[in-house]
Amino acid sequence: MTERFLKINKGGRRRVALKYCGGCDPVFDRVAYFRKIESLSANDIEWVTLDDPDYEAVLLIEGCDMACAEKSIGSVICDRIISVRRDDSEPGDILNKLLSREEKNED
């Protein structure tokens, strides 16, 4: 791990990479849904992209069940990948999954 990564985690913040699908046929407002998660996360998460180094989790905001973003990320190395395909999950539940330190991947 890099020194930068260790410094960020000393403050308790989790680095989470955010990836949206292409938005060709979304069944919900993906950006509005993410904004709810973002507002709940306060200072617990540093939101980054997949191009940034040393993220601990990935949040995929899919617009539908085709899950294009999931297919496009290839192989990533992190503790957890959360894929959201509909807005029927409470944003707080998604946030709790992202902040959990257990290692597993979920939909």
C-alpha cells in the first residue's frame, strides 16, 4: 500500500471508486440516487474513480439489469464491489455495505 493510502485511512475514511453505466435505458435517476448515498456518507467516504489508486471498494450505479458498468470494469482488486441496478434499496443500506470491513462482493 502506498503512503497516501495509509494516511487517508488513518482518518477512518474509506476510498470508494464510483462508476456509472452509460445510461442508455435507465429505469431510475442514477445521479439522484448516488447523491443520496453521497450525502449520507458525510466524511466516511472519499469518492474516487477507477483510475485512482488504492480504492477499497467499488460502487457501480447501473441503470437497469443489463449491468453494463459491471461488464466494463474488467478485473479490479478491492475488498468489495456493490452493484446497484434499481433504486429499491435504501441508500443507507448501500452505504452500510460500502463501509463494512467484511471482504465480499455483492449485488
